[in-house]
Amino acid sequence: MAPRAPAAAVSPLTIRRRPAGAASWGSAAGVHPVLERVYAARGIDDPEQVRYRLGAMASPQALGGIETACRLLAEAMAQDRHICVVGDFDCDGATGTAVAIRGLRLLGAGRVDYRVPNRFVHGYGLTPALVDTLAEPMPDLVVTVDSGIACLAGVAAAKARGMRVLVTDHHLPGPELPVADAIVNPNAPGDGFPSKALAGVGVMFYLLVALRGHLRAAGWFERTGRAEPDLACLLDLVALGTVADLVPLDYNNRLLVDAGLRRIRARRACAGILALLESAGREAATTAPADLGFAVAPRVNAAGRLEDMALGIECLLTDDSGAARSMAERLAAINAERRELQANMLEQGEAFVERWTAERGPEGLPLGLTLFEDDWHAGVVGLVASKLKDRLNRPVVACAPVLDGGEEVRGSARSIRGVHVRDVLAEVDARHPGLIGRFGGHAMAAGLTLQRAAVPRFAAAFDAVIRERAAPELFEPVLLSDGELAPGDFTGELAGQLRYAGPWGQGFAEPLFDGEFAVASWRVVAERHLGLSLRLPGREDPLNAIQFHGWSGEPPPARLRLAYRLVPDDYRGKGAVQLIVEHRQSV
């Protein structure tokens, strides 16, 4: 059976070259001229901007609320109080929880455990329903990770029961802040921290670094006889959570991710990350951000989407390699179930778009698209929204019932560059009070709750705000290219530099090149992928290329214009390279 062709974007995809930047420092720094060009196109005009030393981290003292938070934690530790870390059910929340537990124990906390909400039972973050489960034993101090800034009712419920609450979060706050004892959030009103892009796990890491300094100044390590720990051992987890949450990789985040990747490549990562890489068939020694984002993070996320995120957190907490492998295999099985579920839901979503455009034409498709199916799984709607957003190049909200047959609906929004989806939801909420139950998030991703009967009204309001606020050119599907490569540039040396030169990710895009090639031969790989052997004038040897999910049932034409990434061919080795095709057009 021929595979179904990938859904086409509403408008034809355009390959557009990035504006060239000016740089002249590459040769002195041993940087390939092509890589220097790539850096310049991303605004890098000084080698210090891609030189990552932990000593160059932004100061933890610049985070608002950090001193109060340190005093709360230090007091709880000194009095042997029960500290409960409340995490979140995504990979950022899971890694942040693991960093909190590992870090507090390293610093000498004697009574620290965690609780993670079940999205189908407790809802998001520190809710009153979750607080009800904290009664035995009741913690003295609750520390939220990757959540809390929007959990007004949950924080109030914990305070009413006599618990102290420390909120650590990175999401944008609403008009009202929770009545916590301390809040550490780089995006809190008036916070002067220079990197607003920290993920939840990054905020927790910063808090631990500040806490170590606070304890040092208070003589904690001398009094307890404990060695002062090197918290850099947590950076593998920080890297994973930062990449997984798709926060912009500004200099500070790149510094953290680079340090974590170096630990992973040296096999100094925690047993869980190494086991998850092994389960995914990835080599620790060559780990890049894409391995974390597309292989490791989905396995961790799958636990929170379909079952209980505690499994993912336990995998990241164990130091037993055998136990880590066992949990990694369980997570892989859950992830396989998630992939099948996602594929079915995505097919339904694409069918809806095809029916809509067949009836009303491509121009009639909403610029802000909301989809709801009664049999969709609430834990997977974010992935469906993300896939459709990529294919349609417009913000998408995918919705599903929280419980089978229930009236409450959970929506997950994913957006495109230039459309701040959390701000769009705030505008909808302001125009239609009571339409949205709860919402929160950031520029590229957000979540919300609705009543089933309100979905059509929300869909119209969401589309209306985007049509008013977003410039039309934002919806033109564009691939930004770093230009052509010369025949002599297809080398293992350049491919190796490109692999490790980032770290690449959100806001610091992986290099993408374009050019015209003759197709010498082609083959179908694993029934879905398209393998190509390409000829380029001026180059004697053919180039191997692959387009994942590129086989549509029709042979490729003799000449193609490709947008591609240049990577080392680890299978062939000996300096061989491969082109990973992101898009192809007939010439």
C-alpha cells in the first residue's frame, strides 16, 4: 500500500535565504567560513558569544525573590522540615523536579520528596485537588517547579492548611499573583533577570546555585561537616528540560545546554538519561540537542501524557543503571502507544482541514484554527496542535474532553513566530469574560480549559483576535536558509563543526542550506522515507541524502531544489557526510 502523502500547507512553501551578516573573526578562532557565515546570520559578531563558560552565567542574585526563597529553604533544612516538591507533567517539569530533589539532597536536606499532579485527576500545577493529597504527611514547605504562578487557588489552599509555599516558575503571570511566601520567576513583574527565556528547570537550577551560596555564607557546610557539592552534575537534566520546553536558546540558555551536553557526551550524565538514549538507539558520545528533543524528551513526556509522570521522574532520579534501563523500556513502550494515538488523532485533524478547504477554499481556513474531537486524548492534543501548526503555518488549538463524556474540555495551543499565543488567549479572555476557564503559557505554547458548549464561541473569538492582531505575512510558509554550499564544502570537518557549534534550537536555528541537485538514483527506505543519491556540478562523488517521511508514492523528478542539513554520516564514518532533506521542490 502506498503511503499517504504528507498534508500540504495551505500556501506553497517558500525557501528564503537569511540576510547575510558581517563577521571577520572566524579564521582566527579556527571556525570554518561557512560556520562563520551561519553565526553572522544569527547576530553573532564576537567569538565570546559562542564561547560557553559556566563562570559567564547570569548572576542568580539578579533573580527577584531569590534571597527570600533561599531563607525559606535554609530554614526548613536547618529545622529538618518536610519539603515537598510539586512538579509538572511535562519534560521540563519532570527534569525540574529531579533537579530539585537531587540538588536539595546534595545540599543536605534530610526530608525532601515530591508529588506530581495527574493531569486527568488533579489538573495543572498546585491545585486544591492536589493539596488535598498532601495531608499525610503534610509538608511544612511546598516548592513548585515549572508551575505555580497561575495556581492562585492551590497556593491559597496550601497556605490555609499551614504550609509555606515557594513558587518557582517561568510562565507569564496573570494580573494577580499567588499569595506565596516567595516567588522566583524571571518573568514576574519588575524582575530584572537578564534571561527571560529560562525554562522551569533552569529556574530551579539557579535557585539551587543561590541556595548553595546562602548556605556557604551561613556556615552550613562547616556546621554539618558536609562537602560543598558541585551542582554542575545537574546540568545534563537542565539541558534536557531546556531543549524539551522549546524556550529560546539565548546566550544564557545555550551556556547551560552546552554544559549539559558535554556531560552527556562524556557519559557523566545520570543513569536515566543514558538509558533513555540507549533505548532510543542514540549514542551518548554524539548527543546533540535534536537527540534530546526528538528521542529522549518524548519518552519522558509520554508518561505524563498517558499515565503518571512519576515514572519519568523516577527514571531521572535513580542511580541504578539496571533500574534505569527497565524504566526507560517502559517509557519507550508508553511512547509507542502515544505515537499510534497521535497518528490517529492527526489523521482526523488533517481530514477536518481537507473537508474545510474543499467546502470553502484554502482562504476560508481560520488563521487561528481550533479543533475538537470527542474521542481525542487530552494528553496528546498538544502534539497534534504542534504538527498541524507546522503543516499549516498558523496557530492551532487542539481540544479534547478531560474525562470521557465530561463537559470540561482541555485545549493545547501552539503558535508560529510572531504570534504570542498566551497574549492572544488573554485578549480572548478580556473580550469574552467567563468563556475560558483557566489559561496560561508563553509565546509559542499555552494551555486552557473550556466547557464543551463554549468551544465554537472560543474558536470564532480565537480566530478573530489573530486576524486583527497578526500581520498577514506571518502566515506565509517560509523556510529560512543559510544559502548554498560550494562543492568543496561537503566535508566531514564542516559537518562535525556544525553538529556541535550550537547548541541549536528554538531561537538559534540549526543551519539549513539550499541548492539544486541532479538525482542520480533514489530508493524507498522503510516504506516511508526517501533515500537519494545526488550529483552536484564541480563534485565528482555523489552525495547521500534522506528525506524522512518523504516517500509519497511518486518517483522524484530528475532535478530538485532541496533545503537540507549537512550532518556527519555516522554509519559510513571516515569523514562521510549525509544531507537530511527538510523540503524538496521540482526544478
